[in-house]
Amino acid sequence: MKKILTLITTIALSFSFTACESLFDNLEGDKTKLSGDFLAETEAGLSRMMAALYQSLPMGSFEGDQSTDNAVNITGTYMSNSVPSYWDYKTMRQVNNLIKIVEKSYEAGNISESLRDTYIGEARFVRAYYYFGSVRTLGGVPIITEPLDDKYDGGENAGLYIPRSTEKETWDFVLSEFQAAADMLPKTRTDGTYRANKWAALALKSRAALYAASVSKYWENAKIETSYQAVAQELTYMKKEYAADYYKQCIDACEEIINNGGFSLYNAEPTSLEDAITGLTDLFLTKKDEEWIFGKSYNDGTPSASNGFDWNNSPYQTRFDQATGVWKWGLYNINAELVDQFDYYDAQYNAVNGTLATRTDGKEKEWQAQVYADSKNAEKIDYIPYKNLKEIFANKDARFQAWVIYPGVNFRGTDIIIQGGIWDDSGLKICDSNQDYVEAGGKKYYMYGDKSAENYSGFDQMGQANNCSWYSTGFGIRKYLDPAGAKQYSTNPYYDIRYTEVLLNYCEALVETNQKLDEAKKYLNAIRRRAYFQDQVEPTLANVLKERRVELAFESDRAMTLHRRRELYRPNHPNTSIEEARRRALIPVVDVRSGKAQYVFVRANMYADDTDKNASGYQTLPINYYGGISNYSVNKLVPNPSQE
């Protein structure tokens, strides 16, 4: 087995996992510590082995939404179909070896029975997570539950090739492993670490079961022909009739957490809109135990510990140190289409459609081609004027206000200027480096809102390779940023899964199976009430999915939701990119044609090379829902459809 080459998914996402206490400190992924020479079959040795295995969990990350229709990194391409994935024979062997060593340690009297069960439960949790990462992107993979060292002789068994299991068998294994982990793990951890407990295993089971149910129910929406080997052998194939059982497993796991886990929504009953905004901000600055189920810590006790998020994603005007010469700021850009998903409040704090009103004809789904290259079409539109940059965003969802940097918002004591154009009698000019200023009412108005680049945060140098500091969509991320001030070393933790997701998983599974809709309505509106909405919406699938997109924005959920529901692919666009797959921007423009300044907002596509309305560079054919199997011929595995 030692000579079997590593199977590496082509959609892998690497990350680091550190915790701040005990033996989970500062391993930095050093897997040499897993060697037999290191092991003493003691609790200390077992802890260090386990800590290293956590390093490879295929979690999301703070940057997880930046290749979806929610957001984009200013330095990167726009949309892809990738989700966190994983497969590695070596690390799988190490998990299985750890289980074997735990048993030996118990038999030798080095650890108690309860500690044995905890370690084995934890190892099975890790193994389930690894396999979850593999099946969702690769389909069925080899299921290996023992080290196999004693079966490797270097001779005729040198290959020891394990065939792929079917996709359904692999999903079933994932769910059974998460359940076994939940049955063995304690309800709480008293050592102060971020290690898995019973509720983490059940929460991840709910996520995996919902994923399996969705893939089953919607697999034929991106159907792959049986002429492919992997489909014919059901290695990349799921049937609609599988969905009911998977939805039930999701529901059962969620109900166990809801009824017995002791969790609750943080700041569930805000007393005002301002209180809601404050609570939604605070939720992501420190670990909130009532909502936290599982995730990552970035605080290892050293002064330089950091997740690096604040340093790269603060708006240009509020960056940590303007004298450092660091040039990557405002990297996290939020798609203007997502902004429309955040509802407005009416006078009674009921929800009103959140689509931003930019034009008098109401055609808000029309997006201009690269207006900084050609603005003639945009000039023909009758825009709605606003008195300042932020008026159009007044009364938006508390989550929008807490989690999004938008034009005109006051953040860290600074009015964030995000503007990209001037409109005077000579015409509309957008992202024009040659435009200095215009005058109106005795005041000078500049292209980007100010004469000095130090005093604005958007649209400068659009279409240029060195544009790495100014928002390119009109919006940046605020979620995870400390409102008190920019930080070079930010250590706020990352929620891999929180209680709100469990509630949303529950609501979706109930709605998909048309049962307990009163419960789905209750929890769906509890999440909305935390955002200070006072009305009640019905538990329809559309409402649940909208709430999921808004509530879990920037938490690595969007790619997985589109992937599991097979919504990256549109049946009416079988061979081309979907129209939605592009970077969208809302460009504030100061309009001085009347002699006084007012603001209009232009909806535009912001690919640097986009000269018409045809999306470029992205497509999802059905075979692309499964990644490629590396070294499949060496390991004697059936390849995936995209590799035939």
C-alpha cells in the first residue's frame, strides 16, 4: 500500500487548521509527526496524531465564495464549479492506522475506555469528512477502513489495488461514519480545543445527507450518458429514489441537534434594527458558543497569529498602514446581483423586494457591456437620481448592512467612497483615467469621488493588470472585518458549520419532502427575525434557498448549494456558458448635467475583455460536475467522464 500513488483531486482546496490550546498547537501540517517512530501509544502521542489529521479536512475558508455568483477576488477569474475536495491514500492510511493504534493503546492500559471511544469517534469523524470531500466531487472512490500494511509484501501484492465503490455506496459510508462518530464522541469538549464533538458529527451528517439527497433528486438535471464507464458502473450516478432516505437522515440529524444540543441563534431577538446589525457583526468577530458547532481557530498564542483576512480585504481607505507599500487591498468583491437578494424593510419592518431601483423603466436585469470602454448604450437609459451615494441602500436587510461594504457607508469612522464615473454635458465617462474633474455649484467632482487615490475605494485602474486595491463591483466584504479598526493580525475564528446552517438544512429537507411545514416556517422566520424582519414568509423552496443564499453568504456554502442541486448547468444552455456566470457591478456615477450633483447607478459587466453580453470563460457541462481522478491508470481505477 505504501507504493500506491496518491490520488489527488483536481479541485482540491488547501487550508490550515490550528487551535489555541493543548497539543493542537503549531503543527502546521507536519505529517512526519504521524510516523511510527513518533508514536508512544499515549494520550499525548494520540493527540498529536489527531491534530495533524485535522490539517487535511476539506473545509471551506473565509475566501470560499470568491469564485461563485456571490463574489469574486479582484485578482482572479470569476466563476468556477469547484467545491472543497479531497482524496489522498497516504492520509487515509494514517487515519486507519490511528484507529488501530488507539485500540492497542487501550489494550496496553495507556488510555481509558471512554478515551478510546472518543479517539476512535474523532478518527471516524475525520475519515467521514475526508470521504465527504471526495464523493461530492469525484463520485464513488475506494473505501478503505484498515491500514493494509500487513497485506503489503512488496511482491505480488505490491499494487494491492482497491476498486472504486459506487457513488451511492460512498455516500452511505460517509453518513454511517458521521453517525458512528456522533455515537462515540462526547457532547462537549472540556480541553478548550476546537475538536469535534457529538454535535459536530451530526451537523456535518446533516450537511452531507442534504448533499446526497440533492444530488439524487436533481442528478438528471445534468444527466450524463451511460456510455461513460463511470456512469455505467454507477461510480458517478445517482437515482432520484435515493433522495427520500437521505432527506430523512438529514431531518433526523437536525432534530437531534435542535431538540438536544442546547444551541440557539445568537442575538435571536434584537430590540431594534441597530441591535440586529450589531449582533450580526459581532457573531463573526469572536466565537459565539450558542451558535458555534465546528470550525477553525487562528489563535495559536503568538503575536503574529492571523487568518490574514483583514489585511487583504479591508477597503482601501481604511487599510492597516498606508505607509507600508502593501498594494493588495479590497480583494474580496461582492457581486451586484447578490446585493439585490437582500430585501428592504418597509415602515413596519416587513420585507420588500430588495432589487435596487436604478432606472425608471424597471429593467433591472439588463446589464451594460463594458461601459468604461463604450458608454453610449448606457447614456440612453433614463436613470433614477439619488442625492448621495448611499441613499439607494437605505433600509436594506440588517445582514447587508452588517456584512457588506457599500458606496457611502461609514465604516471605521470613514465614509467609504466607491464611485466610478462622471456624467456631464460632454457625455458619460466611466473608469476614465484621463478625466480629471468637473465643476458644478462651485464644487469639483472627480471620477472616483476624490482627487487623491488615498481617499476612495473603488473602480480605479479597471481593466488593468495592477488593479489590486479598489473594488471592481461596487461592493466589498464587511463580514469578518473588525469595525474598530484594520488589523494586520486578525484571529477571528472561522465557522465551518454553525447552528443557523443546521436550521436551514432542516428547513430545506422538510420543504423538499413536504412535511412538517409548520416547523420549517418556524425556523425560517426565526432566522429572519434575527435580522429584524417582523413579517412571516411561507416555507417554500424558493424562500428557503433565498434565505440560505443571504444568511450563509461568504461562508463557502454557495458553490456547494449550486453543485449539489445541479444548478450550475442550465438545460436550455447545453453547450454554452450560462448568462448569469459573470462579474456584475453597480457603478455609482456623479451626474452634473443639471448643474447640481446627483448620483445615478449603472449596472454593468466588469470583465476586462468583455465587449458584448456573451459571458466568456465559464461553462458547466454535465460531465464537469465530477472532477478528474489523478493517476487513475496507475491505480487501476475507472476514470471519470471528463477523462474519457
